[in-house]
Amino acid sequence: MAKQCKYSCDTAAETLEWIKAIADFIKPFSFLINAHVVNFFKDRLWEAVDEDWLQCLSNESVESLLLIPSGIVQDHWPTSLKEFILTLKSLVYPREQADLKKVFPNFQPTSLNSVLAQGMNLKKKHEVEVLSDIVSSVASAVRADAVIDVGAGQGYLAQVLAFEHQLSVVAIDACSHHGKVTNARAERIKKHYMAQMRKFGSGNQRLNVPQTITCNIMSLETLKSLTTMSSHKGDVEQPKSIEQDLELGLAGRGSSLVLAGLHACGDLSVTMLKTLLECEEVRAVISIGCCYNLLSEEGFANARIQYGFPMSCGVKSVNLSLGKSSRDLACQSAERWKSLGKDAGLHNFELHAFRAAFQMVLHKYFPEVGISPSIGRQGKALRRKQQRKIIKSELQAEESTYSDLPQMACNMEEACSVTHSGESEAGNTSGVRSDVDALFTKMSLHTGSTCETTMSTYKYSLFEKFCQSGLCRLGLKPSDDINFLGIWKEVEPYVVCLS
């Protein structure tokens, strides 16, 4: 039943065919992709969904719901729902890992030593090892004089390219603090390499140290100007005028450059590609983009001359517009949802329900706040606080079972008994944590527990705390006139629809 991707980007014509297929598919569902989850209750978004789909999914297991982003359907689902999910899956760009050795025959990333890898987590270390070898290979192939690391951050990639691959590197970042960290880190690495050279009798060897430029790259012109500055000496911090620096003779004309970016955010990757087309000094671009939801988009209240999306004439030709909500949706990871598991999935659904209900509070009592303000990780912080209280309570009691809900549940211990079979030794936190997981499974929004009334009251208690925390985050003072309970009762019947 599974539909495999039948499209290709091998030619421009095939790429355009794929673009048109995506545009034709999503246009009828614009109401869905442009909807924001925080407005689920306020805008009664469930009313726009097919009733058969809604009824089917409302009774579906959490595990099955978490597989939908991966394109996995169940046989008993309505035919139209299965067709929708499978067609969507067939349009998704494949995520299989490429065989880099086919593209770069000499590709052989080396493991970073402890000095270069200092401060990197395993993911960052892997990314830098692989990308630095690719950048080095490309720079050698195009005979580049220098590499410009765009959005360099703390200089991890730039320093590996300079010290390990012996390339001339300019590290550009908008944050002056990052530039200072890069310089300080480079000095420590330089001392290590100089000590190694003295130890092995190669003290006359020249070391490449990354140059740093602090500049907010807001336009194509800015990056084009910076590409002509790669051969100047010394660091530049927040130049008042790129053109002024060029007039002072800081520019290096006739250079052959490579632009590299690891997690070049939003429009930055687009700007790098445009620079490749318009700046003859740039011979290649190697970019791992990120945060595509932050792309600027033409026609969405962006007073800009240049936009990050759409970039190609092909997308422009099909009149495809997305909007912030749909770009946020596109950045969701199917693999992450699939790996959550039942308990984490229920927790996630619950936090979304609290946030959407909180939007009802803002809409009714604080209309001046605006649309969908960010309140941070209030829900996750609240849940962690609740879990810590439970663990602390169980450790103090030195009991192996839960006989009642904790005191934090509005002093309602006597109303519901949640037990966990088996024994655990006092102080065994792993056993307590497994009991906590079992407790929160019972407390989920989808529970079929016999203490349904108590669970509903407890959920309201958490919701009210969520709202109080959110209002505090927004600098708003809660009023006695706010009917938190009335809003929760209004949305509670539709909570299952949100999931």
C-alpha cells in the first residue's frame, strides 16, 4: 500500500514537475497548513477536518498517531484518509543518507583530537569532522585561496579547517561575543599545535589561524562585500561601512573563495547561494542550512527588497505561498514524533492543549497582547516541577507503591488510587522514575481511568498553573475576573481532537 517517491531532481524539468505536484496537493489544504495549534480552540479548527477522519483518529491509539508524520497508516482507516497520508508521503524528499564517497572519492574524515573537539557534543563533533573534510576537498578542487565560514558561531568549523586542513579561513558571525570566543579558543589551539611542532622538530612551519569578522549579514550586498576582504590582516569588529573598509585598501581582489556554512540559519543559506551566482570570486558553496521556518517570504508583511522564499523561478511560476505557520510545520521531524513513545506523546499532546487553551485566555481577557505570543517552555518546566515533587515525596515515604495522588493535586489524594505492582528499595530512583512514568500515563488526557472526574480536576489544576506561569512570562497580572475553570470546561470536550 505504501507509495514510494516517484519524483526526481535529476533534471530541471523533473524538479519543476515535483514542485508543481507539491503545490497542487497542498493548495486545497491551505486551511490546515496555515492553522496554528495555539489557535485550535479559539478558531474551532476541528470543524474544518473531515468528520470521518476526526472520528477515526479520536479513537486511535497514541502509538498510531505518532506514526502519521512518517506516512504509516492503519488498514481500518477511511480510504480518503489513507490516500491523503500516502500521497503526502510520496511527495516528501527522501532522507536517506548519501554515499559521500561516490561524490568525493577521497572522502576520509579524520577523528578530531581532544583539543580541537573541546566544547563540542557528539553531534557537533560528527558534523564538523564530516563537513570539514568535504570543504577541504572542494577548496582543493577549485584551488581556493581562502574559505569563508558564514555564521561561524564559536568557530568550531573554522578552526578545524585552519589548524587541521591548513586552509586560510575567515570566520564571520553577527555576534561579537562569538568572535571573542573564537579568537580565545584559537589561541589555545595554536599553543597546542606549536608545542607539538617544537616536540617533533617542525617549529618553522606556519600555522593558519582563522581571522574573525563581526558583521550582521542582512543582505546579499553585505556578503558580496565581505568576500572581497578575505586577504586583509587583523580582525574587524562591526565595521561601520563595508565600502569604507574597501576604500582603505583592505580588499583582496582576484581571490578564489569558498563559502561554507554549518547550520546557516534562515535567509543566510539563500544569501550564500545568491552570492555564488553574483560574485565571481566565489567558486563554490557548501552549506548545511537550518531553521527554514525563519525564511523571509514575499507577500507576508516583509518590507524587504530580497526574500528568502521563493528563491527559484520554478516555485514562483506555480504561485506557491506558505506563511509562517506552514513553514513551522514543515520543520517538524517525523523521526522525532515516531521515537517519542506513548508516555512522551501524551505529555506532548497535553502541553499543546494547555497552550491552545491559554490562547483562549489571552484572546478573551488580554486582546492587546496580539497573535500567538511566545511564552517559552512553560509547560515543560511545569511538568518537570511536578515530577520532582512526586519523586521527592516517594523517596521520603520509602514506599514501593502509590496509594494516592500527591499532595500537589489539589489535596485530592483520597479521590483516586493509582497503584504500581512490584517492589522497589528505598532510594532506588530508577524504580521511582518508572513508577512516575506509570503515574503520568494514568494522568494522561486520553486515560480511560475510573477516576475520570478526579483526573479532569487535576488537569484543570495543571492548566491554571500553566496559565499563571504564562501570564507572568508575558508580564501580565492575573485578574480575579479571569474564569480559568470556565475556559477549561469549554475546551475540554475537544482536547482529544487536538491530538
